[in-house]
Amino acid sequence: MEALIALVIGVLVSCGVYLLLRARTFPVIIGLTLLSYGVNLFIFVMGRLRTGVPPVVSKGDTSLSTTLNYTDPLPQALVLTAIVIGFAMTAFLLVLALRARAELGNDHVDGTAGLGEKPVIPARPLAEDEV
Amino acid sequence: MELLLIILLPLLGAFLPPLCERFGRNIGMVSAAIGPLLALALLVSYLPALLERQVFFFHLPWLPQLGLDLSLRLDGLGMMFALLILVIGLLVIFYARYYLAEKDSLGRLYTLLQLFMMAMLGIVLADNILLLVVFWELTSLSSFLLIGYWSHKSEARKGARMALAITGAGGLTLLAGALILGQITGSYSLQVITNSADLIQAHPLYPVALILILIGAFTKSAQFPFHFWLPHAMAAPTPVSAYLHSATMVKAGVFLLARLYPALSGSELWFYLVTFTGLATLVFGAYTALFKHDLKGLLAYSTISHLGLITLLLGFNSELATVAALFHIVNHATFKASLFMAAGIIDHETGTRDMRKINGMWQYMPITATVAMVSASAMAGVPLFNGFLSKEMFFTETLQVELMGGFDWIIPLMATLAGIFAVAYSYRFIHDVFFNGQPVDLPKFPPHEPPGLMILPMAILGVLCLLVGILPNLTVAPILDAASYAVLGEGIPDYHIAIWHGLNLPLAMSATALCGGLLLYYQRGGLFAFYERKYRRDEKEVFEKRIQTLVRSAQRVTDAIENGSLQRSAALFITTGLVLAAVEFWPLGQLLGKVALTPIDWVSLLLALVMIIAALVTVIIHHNRLAALLVLGVVGLIVSLVFVRFSAPDLALTQISVEVVTIILLMLALYFLPQITPHDSDKRRVVRDLLLAGGAGLGVALLTLAILTRPYDTGLADFFLANSVSGGGGTNVVNVILVDFRGFDTLGEITVLAIAGLGVYLMLNGLHLPLPGADGDGRRWARDPYPPILTVLSRILLPLALMVSVYIFLRGHNQPGGGFIAGLITSIALILQYVCSGSAWVQQRLPFDYGRVAVLGVLIATLAGVGSWAFGYPFLTTSFTYVTWPLVGKFELATAMIFDTGVFITVVGSTLLMLAQLGNLAQTTYDTPSGTSSGTNGEAH
């Protein structure tokens, strides 16, 4: 099972990274979403893969409240907030993409299509007093 | 405590002048003088004991883990310097009031001066070498600000920057040296360091530490070849030059040499490095000073030369020479500060500092001339003036030095030569300015004697020069004794200061210097022509050019890495990450741990396959954005199933609700973006990205496997599981961690969420987007605003959904659920209304400003945390109790519930803020197609 989940996480990360490297904003955002699935799963499985032992303890004998009977709650708490924050980040990026499209007239990540590998920022001539 | 006050009182003086300036310049001056005066009074109260060679300490731990303590020491050396700093500082404050023009802010100058005073006192009183470095850098900074005081002048800015670059860099090497000393001795206390000379000098790192510290001292004290910043620092107002760049700050370097003398001196390396640096500086400074036409330029090079003299003396490894060095520090400070004040007065009265123009001033300002003559005589080393005494001692000492190979004569010869030049430039200062015919087109004519009070500080210093020169044993001797004892300890030599030592070689050297100097001055014509003929590089130009080159090459490196293309940056970033990770992973053989794998069941296998296929399909069809989005939803759903499978019900609930809002959000946004992603990347780019993506995925997969096959420390998990009920009052440990154990983190997270919501809101404000009339394939959007069946169903669903949400919220502490999940469910229920009935309909019924709602949520959560203060508990401490309610039964009420309510409200507020705002955008563009790109699209409405 561990190998399977590692494979799943690997595929998610791969797909996410590939889309992250695309030239348009929307695929990049989808890529980030895929990447955060992968990362969330990665953090989650740090608590190991346990079936049927959710971290909801019984009120009675607390001596039974150990990892023998329950899975690790901490990665779950971390991932829970990560999911919500991930949503906020996606929303923010989306709006950034919308704004960029409105301001620049295109949805290229560099703000201008066909930038490629050429340097766009010329070596700034330094003002006399600045140097 | 009082030691600390000596340092802090001038700082008080730094705050007062800007406030008091408006009541007039005199009051401003008085307010500036209060602090130093009090500090001086405090210091004087220690004086009797200090002259008895006592030492006072003050210790306050600051950052003990780093060995940085606020420990101070007041001994003879510190006292001598502190006296110089405070007395000359007070005179300069007095002088500056008359020097500075009405339009310049006196308060700002005073503030900076006193900031410097504080830092300088800190250097001389520090007993911790790290503390000393801190104050050292503070003097560099305040010097920078003071040189740049007239910030509208280019030369002031350039001079300031050069001084900061040189002395600041020196401060860094000093820090490195100090850290090495601390490593060697195991302590940063100067007391320990100065008592560990043998340990330090036997250590293999001693040369490194010595050189680093010497660079620090030499840059500060303007020693050759770091001297060039000092003449350019003369762009500062003259009171600053008098104070920082002749009397005090440039002495910090020689102070440091004196302070560390017990620890570092005595070795061959010390002798050669310090002696020859000092010698070169002495001769070079004296030679150059003669040819400067600028009054302050002459004084600056003369200062360099005198600092070289002091350094040279400290390099001799001889006790008597060290006493002479300390003596000369005091003498030089007195006569040089006085001369700078004279230069300031002349500049003030004539409007220029060019000695080719200023001539014959004797007839206009005889008093200034008299005082200047006294000080200049001291500088030249004329008998009966203080400079003579220390110069005699200096000449004596040069004769004692033994150099290898019978070159003993070099140092006395060079010293005499420097003496000749010193006499020549001192004489030039007097003769050119006060005699030498008539003035040549002065900007201000005729000059007058300045107000008496402006001459007073300079005159006081002049009188001191004479007093010390005539009656050394009644004036300076006890202070010098205490200072020497502080440096040399019991090794203090038997010496006495006297004007007449009999006819001997040093006297002959003095006489040679005096006669030779006068002769040189009267034969100066040829020499000046020689000096002018020689091509000389301007240090400032060279320095500026090098800085330019440095900045340009930095820019080139930046451009090579970052050319503005995000794709390129991201690719480089991932490549770097891959390379670094690969280095750590190597060799791959040790990657897997020993823990056995668990078996795979066919349900999991199937789900995994679906997820993998969905993820890959998302990538493959990503050019068709809507389709990719739908497949992405599949991936998200299976992620929540993974959470279900592996015992994480809370995560599954969160994931599935977030998935819903995310997809709605993406669809909304997609409405405004192109429906199709064009094929931008060429084949090479695609292959490169595939390789990078594959590498990243492989790396993460291997890492996951590596961790999962290794044993696992359950200590933390056990703690949370065991303490959840007793400590947090809830059985759902995940929720208890969120709202109780790690409540502070959650507070931070909901704050971020609210900020993101507000950010979205602000960014969408005033946004105008082209309105698409059709989907990607050219099909027009449907005209029916809202499908009726969906509308009716959604309205029926709303109360049910809200009830589920309340239920999920309430049980959250004990069963899967809680504020986050309940908030998301509520949001979805409300968003459904937006989707089905339109913004206008919803907003009529829910007239909330969601931004305020989000902030209110954060506020409630914070108040829930603050509430525990009222009961004397730390922030966010929770308490709980069990109550029994009829019908419902026994349940538990925890204050964490209030916190969770805050979380709930924040989530609802932020989510709706984002979605409703984006939806409104669609609405407004949809409703009013008269926007930028209406055209035929208008009829779609």
C-alpha cells in the first residue's frame, strides 16, 4: 500500500509541476491545485497508513488512547488547515490572473506572450548619483 | 547602573533638541548639552577612584546564549577616552550652534551628534567584545548620517557612502576577528580576552584573528591604504569634522589597538603589520597634507598622518611607546579639534576654504589667528606646546627600535622626515591664511572676527594645549598614568614627562624637523610644481568606478538568472531543488527502510488507478480548460476518499466541501478567461518540462516511500491522544488540536484566510473584463437566467443544509466536524442560492458585508483567546464543563466552542466574500453589456 500511495503522490506532483511550468495562468492554477493535493497527501501519510482507527477517542479509559488504537491526529490537523488555506491561495491566484488579464490584455504568465527565454529587462542604466 | 547612564544620557540628549529647537537656537543648544553634561558629571564623580587605578564594572545579561552581554567597564583607558568624547563633544555642541546657518536644522545635527556620542562612549566602555562591535557599527552609521548631513550635495552623499563602505566593511572584519577571539578563549568578555595573551598567540588562528581585527582598526583610523575615505568625509559640517573625524571616531581604531594590546601585541606579526602600516601612513599623510589647498583637506591628511604616528608607536611592542601613543591621542584630539574649529570659522567668515584665496587674515581676525597659531604650533611640535612633549617621546622611541639587518636607522629617518613635513604644513596653515599678502576675491568680504562665543570652544582647547605643554605633570599626567595602567597593567614603565631632557638625539631630531620644515616651506615652489605635475588618480573616482562595476556585474548575474520570465524562473527553481535533493538522496541503495509494506487491496488499487488516470488526463487535455477542470474534480474527490480510507473523516469532510467551492470558483473565473489554452511551448520546452516534472514526482514518491518504510516516533501522537479529553474536553482529537492545543496556529490561519478574502475583494474592485458572449466553441450562453427546478430545490435545501451545518459544528469537538467544515458547508449552501437565484435575490435577503463578517470571525476567535487572560491563564487557554440539558442529555461546553465559532464565521465570511465578489463581477458584466467588449455579445443577455 505504501508504494501505491507513493506512486499516487508522485503522479500528482508530476502533473502539478508540469502544469506549473505552462505559459498561461489557468493551467498554472490547475497545476498548483494538483500540487497541493500531492503535498497534502504527503503530509497526511506522514502519520502512516492506518485503516479504521480515526482519531476520535473514547471517553472512558484514557490509557487506551494511544497510537495502538488510533491513528496520528497531528498530520490531520495540519492538513485540515492546509486544505482551507490552499483554497484561499487558489482564489487569490485566480483573481490575480483575472486582474492581470484585465490590465495586460492577455493571460500569459509573463504578462506578454512570446517572451520566451529572451531577457526583457535590459541592464538598467544607473543614474549618475545612484552608483 | 551609573555606567550605563553615562552611555544613555547622551541618547536622552538626542531626543530633546528636535523638540526644543522651535524655542530658539540657544534653548536647542542647552537641551542638547544637558545629557552630556550630566554624563560628564557622573564620570567626574568616578574620577578620584579611577586615578587610583580602580576599575568599575556593570553587567547585565542581554543575549547570554550568544555570549553577548551588556557588560561595561570603566578603567583608566575608558576614562581618558570618555573625557575626550564628552568634553570635546560639549565644546562642539556649543560651537555648532554658531557655525550652522539658520536654514540648516540644528536639532537634526544635535540628534545625530549625540547618537554618535552614545555609540562612541559605548565603544570605550564596553567590556564585551561583541558589544563593542555593535557600538562600533553604530559609530559607522552615525558617521555616515553626519557626513551626509547636507544631503542635497552630491559630494556629501558620495563621501558618506564611501566612509560607510570602508568603515562598515572594517566593522565586519572586526566582527569576524572578535568571533575568532571568542572561539579561542571561550568567552567574549574583554577581561578574559585580555588575560589570555599566551593562549591566543599560541593558537593557529592567531594570525587570522589579528589581521581581521587590524583591518577593522585600520579602516576606522584611516590608515594607509584605507585612508582615502577620511578626506572625503570632510564634506560634513565642520563641527562634525572636528568631533568625529579628528578627535574621536577615527581614534576608535587606535583605541581598539590599545584595548586589545595586552592580548594581541608582543608578536613579530603585530610588530611588522602595525609598525609599517603606521609608518607608511605617517609619512604619506604628512607629505600629502602640505599640498592640499583646502584648509580641511590639509587638516584631514594631517589627521591621517598623526593617526599613523599613534599606530606606529603602538606597533613597537614597547611599554614606553604605548604611553607615548596614549599621550599623543589626547594631544592630537585637543589641537586638531581646535584647528578644525578655526578652519570652520575662517570658512564661515570668508565663504571659502581655499588657501590660495584666503590670505592676510591677521588684520581681520587677530583673536582667531592667535588661537590658531597656538594649536598649529602644538601640531608642529614646537616646545612649550603639548604636541612637542609627545613628539619628543615618539622620537625617543623610534631610536629604540631594532630592525633586522641593520636597518635600524630607517624608522628615525622617516619619522624626522614626517616631522619636517608636519612643521611645513603647520606653518603653511598659519602663514598662508593669516599673512602672505592680501586676500584674493573672497566670496564674503571683508571678513570679521566671529562672535566671541564662537571662538570660546576653540580657545579653551588652545589654552589646554598650552597648559599641558607647560605643566604636563599638573594636568595630564595622572590621567595618562591611569590609562597606561589600564593597558599595560603591572608592566607600566617608569617614565616622566618633561620639557627638558637635556641635549640628546631626540631634541636634535625635533630641531631638524623645525628648521627643515621652515626651510621646506620657503622652498615650496619647486615642490608644489613637482606635486602638481604628477598625475594622480582621484580616489573618489576610482572608488565610484569600482562600485559601479560591482553593481553592474551583480545586475548581470541577476539578469542571467532572472530575466522576467516566470516559466524560466520556475524551471530554474525546480531544477535547483532536484539537484539539491539528488545530492541528499545519493546513494539510492540506502533509500528504503526496513519496515514491511502493508498489503494492497483491490478497492484501493482501483481508486489509485482512477486518480492517476484522472491526473494524467487533466494534464493531457489541459488545453481544453473546462474539460480539464471537470477531470480535476475527479482527482479532488478521490483525494477525499483516500482520507476516508485511511482514518481521517475530518479531512475527508473538509476536502469534499473545499473541492466543491474550488470548482465553483474556478468555473466562475474561467468565464472571464480564454476557454482554450493555446499551444505556446515548442517540443524542446515540453520535453524539458516533462523531465523536470518527472524528476520532481519521482523524488517526492521516493521520499514518501523512504519515510513510510522507516520506524516512526509516536510520542507526539500519543501525547495528543492521551490528553485530548483531559486537557481539551473533546474526543475528536483533530478538532481539539485545532481549537485548543494548537489554537494559536489556527488563529493565524483564519487571519490569513480573512486577509486572502479581503485581498480578493480589493483586487476585484473596479475591475473591467471583456465579456465573453459564447463558450470556447462559439456557442452562445443560455439566455435563461436561472433554471427553475434548481432554484426551487435549492431553496428547499437551504434550511436542511444549514441544519446539517449546525449539527456538524456542534458535534465537532467530539465527532468529525467542527468550525472549518461547518463553515464550508454553510458557504456551499449559500453559494447554491447565489448560483440558482442570483446575487440580487440573495443580497436582498442577506444584506451582509462579508468582509466585515470575516473580520468579525477573527475578532471573536481572538477575544476567545484574550478571555483567558481575565482568569489569569495564558492566551487561548480553554476550559470546559459538562452540563445536562433535558432531552439532549449530558454534553460538554468548552470555551473552545467560542473560538470555533470564530473559525466558523471567518470561513463563511471569507469564502462568500471571494465567491460572491467574483459572482457579482459576472453579474454586473452580464447585466450591463455596454462594457469594453460588448458588441454583438450584448444580445446574449
